[in-house]
Amino acid sequence: MLGDEPSEVAKRVQQLACTADIVVWTHEEQIFAASADSATKVLPELTIGVYGAGVLLAEIEDDIERFRERRSET
């Protein structure tokens, strides 16, 4: 969930990104991930990021925090 600790979400995203490029987005406070090919189907305002092999946990965590900040401003 979007309210979960960024580090826990980031670890799972990093694991998934080891096998394929993925897009990560949120809908109704839930976080989803799918093949990056699906990125064109995800609304930009719901997208947290697109990640691939070698992505750093800190990068994912920062993206989650920035996404949360953007959402709280609206």
C-alpha cells in the first residue's frame, strides 16, 4: 500500500526489476507493478516510476516519497 514503509515497497520493486523492466503505479492507495510494456496504459499522474535491473533501493524510495508529496499537495 502507498502508506507502507518505502523501504519495504522498494525491496519488492527491486526484486521484480531484476527479472524485467517494470512500471510501478498506484490506484486507490494500492501499489501495482507490471511489465514496462504496460507503462503506456498507466496514467502519468498515477505512475511512481519505471525500473530495470540495477535500480538502487534509494532511487525507488525517493520516487515513492516524491509521489506521496505530490499527492499530499493536491
